[in-house]
Amino acid sequence: GNSVTQMEGPVTLSEEAFLTINCTYTATGYPSLFWYVQYPGEGLQLLLKATKADDKGSNKGFEATYRKETTSFHLEKGSVQVSDSAVYFCALSLNTNAGKSTFGDGTTLTVKP
Amino acid sequence: NAGVTQTPKFRVLKTGQSMTLLCAQDMNHEYMYWYRQDPGMGLRLIHYSVGEGTTAKGEVPDGYNVSRLKKQNFLLGLESAAPSQTSVYFCASSYPGQPGANVLTFGAGSRLTVL
């Protein structure tokens, strides 16, 4: 079956530090990959996505590259801000599977001033 | 544009009671989903629908029922609530056919406590 494994948290960083959250996946077929972010008390919202190998998704200073050879989609940001404190979820979706998405367990990021 | 709206936002039930969570979307999305979120377990799919009048089981369907009588609405029912159903429930929707992707739009969540 399909699965997503995320780096365990929580992660605590100082403002302007470099962020990496690791994500690896297992899938039958060729999935699209996503990072969603959940701010306190809110639903998840799309942060970035990549639909095929070697694609790079980017948004709000965050980046992730679809690496088929290592089945990975690691999230990075060069300089985090306090406002980036949230829970980050890696996910995959296959168009042949009614669009159902499989999520990782989530990684809680706290950025301190 | 409201997106995905869930009601109620909070509810406390006693064991054995029943209730229905309502999800409404105004984006003309074909696909709709119900997930539950529990600490350390990510999101798990309960039921989903690929169009009006259709429903299917997800990963954790036991104890829940759903209906999709109108394209814009997706109802999640608990016939006899159990403490194990204490969770935060998220509804999501998507539009199929986006090239190579299926981006989900989520509601704000419904926090259910079963005593």
C-alpha cells in the first residue's frame, strides 16, 4: 500500500535558522506529492506541491524537490520566522485512486524569537 | 467565497448518542472526504465520495456513516458514539482532473468529545 513517513518532531528552532523536515514515501504508481501546513486552530492548507520527478515546489520561501530515486520530498526553508510555527504534513496522492491522499503523521515546528 | 464549511465546530456527546457533522463546499468540487485527526497519527480517511449519490469506505470507516445527497454537501453520521471517536474531524474537497495532482481544500475542523 501507500505510505508516508515524516521526520519525528517536535522541532524547535531559533528565528532565521535553516529548516529541514524529512519526508519519504512508498507508493504503487507515480504519485503527486504535497506539503500541507496547519496553523493552530485551523484546517490544513496547501503549502506546495510537485507532480512529477525532479519537480520543485515552492511557496513562501519553502521548497521541496520530488526525488524519485530516493522516494523523498524533503521540506526546506533557509530562514524561518516565528510565524512559520505550525504543524507540517507531507502527503501523496494518486490520480488512479479517487484522488485519495495519504498523510504522514505531521511535524510540529516551533520557532522562537 | 466560503470554500469548505463545517458545522458544528465543537460538540460534546455522551456515549451512545448520535449526531451528524455537516460539510458544505461552494467550489463545485466533485470529490469530498472525511478525515479524523488524532495526536501522533496524522490524518486517517473515514469515508469519501467521488460524486453526488456515491460514497465509499476509507481506512477507518467503522462506526460512521455518510451521505452525499447533494453535490455540495457531505454528511458524516455517528449512530452510537463511543469514547474512541473523540477526535478532530476534517472535511475536504477536490476537483479531479487537475493535471497530475489532487489538491485538497480543507474545512476548519469539528472537535468532537465523547464522554
